[in-house]
Amino acid sequence: MEDINLHFTGDIHAMTTANNLLCAALDNHLFQGNELNINPETIIFPRAMDMNERALRNITVGKGKNNFERNDSFVITVASEIMAILCLASDIYDLKKRLGNILVAYTYDNKPVYAKDLKVEGSLTVLLKDAIKPNLVQTLEGNPAIIHGGPFANIAHGCNSLIATNLALSLSDYTVTEAGFGSDLGAEKFLDIKCRIGNLKPDCIVVNATIRSLKYNGLCPKEELKDENIKYLKNGLCNLEVHVENMKQYSNNVIVCLNMFNTDTKKEINLVKKFVKGLGVDFEICEAHAKGGKGAVKLAKKIIKLCDKESKFNFLYDVNESIYTKIDTISKNIYHAKKVIYSEEALESMKKIESLGYSNLPICIAKTQYSISDDPKKLGYPKDTEVTVRDMKVSAGAGFIVVYMGNIMTMPGLSKEPAYKNIDIDDKGNIVGLF
């Protein structure tokens, strides 16, 4: 577990290096004469580092005797387009093509400049030749699991690699894959982006819930989440309702899994079970947190039974619709907003994306994971809200349009009490404090 949570196989390091090689190649091109006539002020591909470091959100590069000093920034590696590309590539040759298609800047006469124009895509591919291979690990009970890729679910599509999913599908009768951050972020992006690009059709969708999270959405104070409280739980059940409603738009086979903890009471569990039955979907308790695989057998049997039923899977929108229509569809059907507001910057960016011929790409909305709206303070089931698109950009290599809603940071900062204070090596050489 320590290895997985630290450097693992070095995949993220390889992606960080590839990302920064592209940045170095771009700045070197400017220094060596700028044959492509790149306008330094239009460079849109940032540097990356696999660490929370708010001081690097805005930096100045090229300061000194040369003449290309400009503003730049860092993103955390999992928010890099290269991470998204690696997770959506079908093979190493598709990876090379996608890397070459990364839009990095514009010329002084407003023409796009891609990574392939810098002749760097081959080197980027070589750096990622091992990172593109899925990583096989085992659970504590010896079951096979594949860990590969991890695009930031706020910014990118939040799913493991397409190669890993296809490998698992070819080796097993049933493949379970996770898409981060609820139905409004992880699931919507998994279904509308990854499944579309990879031609995947899920047989069943599992909505995972906990009583603590439901009470939190019912405005229960954090220090009281472990205590039985029916009032807060009732108030928060609407959050489970919206996630179930969202998933029923994609598939007829939906089941709610209640991830049980030892602080959950029978009264609370029965309330959730009764509520879910009223939503018209299956329900099962999962005790894997306390009992391991034995605690998940009932859930597994119900999922297998559900997978045997005919699955009617469909996407939320047609990619050939306008950018505006696709954003509107996601906002009103998944975020349940009544209106989408666009900043002037967002409208200008939309025009530029359309002029480049990328309007038929799927939409990847970057927003908070704490609410189905773009406001992290609006818990539960906020309806008829207004969501604001402040900007958008095309990730031409990954193959989607990133739409920014709310105040989303692509480079997080460390907390007031960072985890590193608790991590150490004891006198026997064991890592402590990592979990």
C-alpha cells in the first residue's frame, strides 16, 4: 500500500517529465529564433509538478538577458492534459498522435501551434512508453486489480485508463471500474467522454453512498457525523435522490450501494433503504469496509443479477450539437440549473474553439465536487440555480473541451495541517503515518 501511495511504478513522474519537456521545447524554440512565429503571450500549455504548491500557480519564466520573458503557471500533474491523453489513448501510436495534437500556443497572426509543430511528440512518446502499460496489483485478499492513470476529476475526466479497462474486460467475466466525484463529475464524464471514445457500454451503474455523507448534505456538523441523527439524514437524502436521477438518464440498470460503517445504526440504514425503494432502483448494503470481500458478496450477487438484464445505455447529448447546447444539456439535466451564465472571456474562447473546428468534441466541465451546482456551499439537492461559465479551452490531444465553472484550482495548496507532518520512518524501517 505504501508503494502504491508513494512513487508506485513512476508513471506520474514520467508524465511530469513529458509535460515539462514540452514546455522546455516551447521556450527553447522561442530562444532559438522562433521560426514558427509564436506569440509568447498566447502560450496556453502550463508546466506541471506532482505536489500541492500554491506558490507556483503564477510564475514568470525567461527572466534575464533573453527576450522572451513571460507569465506562466504550474498545474498539478494529474490536471495536465498529458495525464488525460494517456488515459484516453487506445495504444502507443494513438498516444503519439494525441500528444502531437496538444494545442500549445498561437502565432502572431493567430494561427494555432501544436506540439507536433515543435517536432517533440516522438520524444514525449518515448518518455511514456512504460507509463502507458497498465499496472497489475493485488488486494489484501489476493484478488487482481489494475491501477493505471488518475486524471484530476475536477479538471479532467476522472477515470482510469481506457487501456486498463479494456485489458480488464478481456481477462474477466465482470469488470468494476470507478469514476471519481459523484454522478455530476466522475460518472457524467466517464459515461459521456470515456465510454464514447472507448465504445464502452456499461451493463450496470452502482451509486455508492454513505450515511455520513448523506447527513453532511443534510447540514449536519462534521463533529456529529458519527452520531445517530435521523433529522439530518432525512434532510440529506435528497442528495442521493439527485445522483440516482442523474444515472437513470443513462441506464435502466441502476443500484444503490450503502457503504456501511460501524457508526451506522439500524434506524438510519432502514430509512435509507426505504427511501431508495421509493426511487425505483435496487438497493444493497456493502460491509467491505469492515469485513473485506465477505462483506461485499450480497452486493456482488445483486449486481450480477442486474447485469443479466438487458441494458439500455445512452449518452446524455450528441457531440455534433453546438458547444452551447451541450453545456446547457449537462447543466440542466445533471446540475439541475435553470440558467447558464457566460463571461465575456468564455464567449471569446468558445468562438476561438469553434473557429479551430473543435466544436464537435465532448464537454468536460471543471467544477467543485462538493455540490451538484458550481457553488460548494449548496449542499443537498439545489434546484433552479444559476451556474457560471468563466472560461473554456480545448484539450485537442485528449479530445474534449474543458469548461471552467466556479473557482477551480488546477494547482492545489497544502492544508494548514499537511499530511507530511505525520509521515515518517520508524526504527524498524517501516513507513508510518501515510494512512
